[in-house]
Amino acid sequence: MFLHIFVIHRKFLAYRMKIVKIIASFLLFLGILVLMVWSGIRANDQKCTGISVVINTSGEPKLLAKSDVLGILERNNIEWEGKKIKEIELSSIHKILAQENYIKSVDKVHFSGSKLQIEVSLYDILLEINSNTGQKFLLDVEGTYLPHSPKVRNDVIIVNGFINNTFQKNKTVTPENNELYEVFTVASLIKKDPFYAALFQEMYVNDKQEIILHPSVGKLPVLFGTMQDAENKLKTLKYMYEEVIPYTGDEKYAQLDVRFKNRIVATKTKS
């Protein structure tokens, strides 16, 4: 009998200790929650002490600098100096920056302590187009149309000649764009290989809609033709530049022609 009562008493104590632990855990959680809420309220009453802008892009110079981003915010009446954190609408900043021409994505708009943190990614520009219509515009590596910028990088390929396409906001180049799509396709292949990217920084489209590549070093133009069999054309051309021209010099030729499959025609300079 006594043993039975003792066992019951131990079970009761264990049960009571379990209840005490549950209550203690709940009170601890409640205390942490209250502390977090209180800290959040206190943080929101803090004033913004500065702004950090991170711009992700490839190459220099950038189409947008930190000063440009700050200028966009200022023109849209976004204030942060001396403002309380709770008075700064992060969603409005995100929306404004997302509408900027050269910003591909707004990656972060948040506070780290009392400092406003902004991070954006820019479009990676591939081509600068000078069209027949007198328009200048850009294409990024995904074929997105972008307005022209005087800050365009030196390593962007410049395209001149018989380009009839006009700027199309919020559009991407498609096969229906004819010569522009062909230029974009060939330029994309050139940019993928450091050898070609360093060699060719200008393209011309003649009145037959054939692409002519102009090297950045020397004066030897390459009649490339259309985008058909473009990869093999570039391989053939690479062989010429690596195995032939170093020994003969490019001044010996007036033009290289790679329009024919697995063949290159080198027109000699007239003596």
C-alpha cells in the first residue's frame, strides 16, 4: 500500500514538473516575443543614419552609378536623411527603382540597423545599335531593347549599316526582327569567346543584309555573311588569325570572306 502511494506521488511530482517546464517555456517565449516587438517599435522610432547602394554589373563604367540611384530617389521625393525608419516606405523605393530603364532587378531594399541598404542589378549590354532611322539604342545579352546611354562601355560591340529596326521599349529582339536578330546572334557567339570578344568590337550590315566584322586591331574586314553556320565560320576565322596571319601579317590581305562552309577566302591587297 505504501509503495503504491509512493509511486503515485512520484508520478504526480513528475507531472507537476512537466507542467512547470511548459509554463516556464511559454513565459520565456512570451518574454522574447515582447522584447522583439518592443525592439522593433524602438527601431522604427530611430532615425535613418545613412544609405548604402550596391550596384551589380559586369564591366566598367556602369550605366548607373550610386549618384544616379540617389538622384532617382530624390527626383521622386524619397527622403531618408534624418527621417524616422517607420516614415520611409521601402515598397515605394522598390517600385521606383524597378521602373528605371537600366535596372534589371531590385535585389534588396531594407534596413540594416539604422542604415538603408539598397542593392540593384543592371542589364549587361551587348550591342550599341545605330539604325537607318537615325536612332541609337542598346541590346543586352538577352536581346532586351534599352535606350541609348552616353555611359555605354568601351567593350560593347557597335553596329552600323543597313539596320531598319527602331527602338521598342520593354521588348526583346526576335527572329522577326530580321537583320537585327542575325547581328544579335553572331554578337552573342563573339562575346562568349575571349579571343573573338577582344578582336571584334564593330559590326556593319551592308545593303545585302550581310554582316561584316571589323577588328579592333588592324584594318582587315571580315565578310561574315548571315548567322547561318556562324560557329563554324568563327572557328575557321580563328584558325586564320592564329596560324596564318602571325606569319604573313594582315596588311597582305584586303578582306577575309568566311561565307562558304569550312572555307576562307583571303583577298590579297592590290600592289
